[in-house]
Amino acid sequence: MPRNLQILAGVGRVVELEVSGPATQRSVLDALEASHPALLGTMRDAVTKKRRPMVRFFACEEDLSDEPLDAPLPDEVASGKEPLLIIGAIAGGRR
């Protein structure tokens, strides 16, 4: 999780969650926001639930950011063998 969100939520780099039902980006974010309400609206819009443009999701060395929110996460993530990485994208360029 991006450092600024770690500070906001009062957590470290790794957050373990219990997710009910199928493991999807939506269910993970629902569980994360439920257990850390300070994160509500930071990674996705609080009303539309769409991912914020500068937040990316990775698992098993794949960028899942453009996958549907309800697509199943890889089995390795669902079983807890691999993490779902939430990364703050870096923007910038030359001046």
C-alpha cells in the first residue's frame, strides 16, 4: 500500500484481511475500507467505486488495474500465498 495511505490508516506495508465470498478487487477493497475507514475514498471513488487513476493493483507479476472489479483474483492471492499489491503510480516526465 502506498506510504501515504499506510500513514492515513495507521498500518504497515502489509495488511492482512479476511474477505468474505470470492476474492476480487472489489471484495478486498470493501474489506480494507471496512477495517480502515480512513481509507474510504482514497483508492476508489466513494460514490462510483471506480479506481482512482493513480492507484494500480498487481498480483502474481501482473497488472490487474484494468481488470473488472469483480473479476476473480488469482488463486495464489485468494489462498494467501501471494499478496495483492496496491501501488501509487508515479507520474512525471521531463521538463
